Amino acid sequence: MGTTKKNFDAKKFVENLREHGSKVRCDDTQDFFRKMELPIFYDEEKFKRYDLYGYRNSLFYHFCIKITVVCSFSRLWKSLVKVRNYHSITSKMCARKGIGQITQFQMTVAQFGFMGYILSRPKIVGIHKVADQDLEGFVHFWRVIGHLLGIEERYQYIGVPIHIIYLTCFRFNICRDSLAETKEICDEFIQEIFRPTVLKWDPVFLNMTEALTEGLWCMMPVLNKNVCLQYVYQMVRNEDVDKPVYSEVVKLNNFEILIYYFVKFMMYSLKFDVIRVFQNYNIHFILYCIEKFPFLAYYKFKKNEFLCFSTIF
């Protein structure tokens, strides 16, 4: 695992990110956003290790990302261009209506959602026995993707005859050269950003969780709002301070308790190769069914609503 620099302070990094990153937009009103190119730190070997990493581990957590990675790089590039454009258009529309815009800080929060828990809470999300080399490739992948989607990094170049030596100011990207530093940042994100937010149990957060679980129920019928909230609590709780189970807001009935422990068991069982292989094929089967035979979505949202929704895609 990469070592942490002596002068690196993850807490200060996150504080600066919240303060300054919330003031910098991530759309084409910024000069750096208009130019999309591979960063100079791009390492093809490390980048491709993520594909192997995804193969060795459960697609239960990565299935959406895995589909993107196995595509050719040109298709991945086109997808990223579309996402950048969607972000930029949305950010500018929101700004014109006076309801905010997409900022660098918000982008790093989204970036954390794809890779942060895997580094900080690997066993909870079903990741076991991963070599540091694979994790370094994983972090590098998301560092590159973050850069291509507009998360800013600044460089100071020093040219020499054969090589280019560069000093990097990690302004916003939470993925760094050092795996240890990246993990420290992710730990700090959980404690300073996600844990306080979850423990507020904001009504908007609860409503969005319900909408998300209802939508994903069509893919995985075991999903349940209260079970998901309880599991999210386990992902962010501080074991030295917080209760093992949060019951004040999230109260599970007997059936939900059964589902909750089933999910925990499933995440634990992914340490075994045969279970991971089965889950990988299971996810592929689920994706095939939801595309070709979405009968649960048809049942859940009824005919007219389903047909209206399906035309979007």
C-alpha cells in the first residue's frame, strides 16, 4: 500500500475540499472543463487492472461500472463525453433558475459513492481478499474517470530532455497516487460528511431512499427501504460511539430483520470464490431479464407509467 506523506492531513484536505470545492463549478463555464483529454498521470496498465479487479470480485456492487469497463475505450470515451455534457447542461440550467449548480465538491461526493466504501468498508459491501496492487488499479481508474468528468487537478510542469517531471496539486480529486492517502480521505468523508448527514434522517433523504428502493425493487425484489437504511447506518456508523443497531427512526419488523441478516450473510459469503462466480452470473441474468423481460417493472408501475418510462431509454 502506498505510504502517506508526512505532511498530508486528510481532515484538512476534506475541510478545504468542502470550503473551496463548493465554490467552483464543474461545467463548461470553467476553462479547465472545456478541454477533455487523458491526464498526464494516466497509466494504461493500472487502468486496465480495474477490469481484472471487477472480474475477481462481486458484480453486486460494481455491475453498472463493469459493463462500462468491458466496452472498448472508444465507447467508454463517448459515454464520458455524454455524461460531461449532461452535467454541464444541468448545472447551467440550475444556475439560471437560481437553485445552485454542480460543483467540484458535489462531484467528489459522487466519486466517493463509486469507490469510497470499497476502500473504507470493504467487507460490508462484499469485497474480500483484495491485493493492494488491485486496489491501486481501482483507485487509479476512478482518479482518471473523475478527471475526465471534470474534477479538477492542477499541475506545475518542469521540462527535462527525456521526461516531464510534474508536481501535482491535488486540488479536488479524492483519488491520489497513494492508496493509503486515498483511504484516509475516504475514512474522513464517512466521518465528516456522510455519517452526520445520515444521522439527521432528513425527510428528503428518507423520501429519496424510498423512491430509489422502489425503483430498484424491479431488479432485486429483496430490496426494502428500512433494510437499506439500516444497512447504510452500518456503513457509516462509528463503532466507538454509535449503537450497533439504529432503532429510533428505522424499526425493522420480523420479515425485514430476516432480509437484513440475509444481506449481511450474502456480503460475507462473497469471500468464497464459488459464491462470487455465482453472483457474477446472477447479476448478468438480472440485467438480461430487466432489459428483455421487465415484468416486475410492468407490474410495479402499471402499463401506462411503464411505457412512458421505457420510452426515455
